[in-house]
Amino acid sequence: MPTLVKKSLAHQCRVTVRMAGYDRQGGKNNRRQQLKRAASVCDWVQRNCQVHHLGQLGGRHIVQFWKAHANLADSTKYSYWLALRQLWRCAGKAGDPPRPVILTVLPVPANPGPALLQPREPA
């Protein structure tokens, strides 16, 4: 009797995204990067959260991923989140995955000037 081979969560991730046709849209390098990022998140979740099927992947697992990878640059976190969002949509999950905590704070101008301090009058 043949044995059943369990496919990894990363493999399920790649198949889901490819079947949705996403890997045929946009720039080639971006598609490859997003597939790799989504697959690496799935690998991490499978190793650390005992998730073995894409349907079991939830927001709590993504939050754990963000906590474990808090040292990533903000731009890298955003790129991972975009890949996860695409995976989320291809998997048919509602809403968006949890966003990472972005530490970059936009600078406040030192001298904002009078136009920013006073409200505009209606015309």
C-alpha cells in the first residue's frame, strides 16, 4: 500500500497562490520574491506553531511570526505583509492578515509655517 506523503505548509502556500493565477501577474522578480516570502512564513509557522494545513493558519500565528521577527527592517516587514496579504486572499480568508508593528515615525517639521497652523477658510 503506498504511503501518503504530507505536503509541507509552504508547498500548500505555493500551490494556492499559483492556482489563483497570482504568479502570472505583475513583474517576474516581484512575484518570485512574494512567493518566497509567503513560503518562508509558512515554513516558520509550521515549525514553530504546529500548523500543518493552510486552513489552520490564522491571525494568531502571524502575530507570533511578527513578534519573532521584530528585528526586520520596516520595509522588509511591509514586503512580508504584502506577500501574506496575497496568500490570505488566495486562500479565501476574510479581511487582511495582522499588520506588523512599524517603528518608523514620520518626522514633524520643526517650523510648520502659518499655512499648516491655521485652518483654511471656505471659499
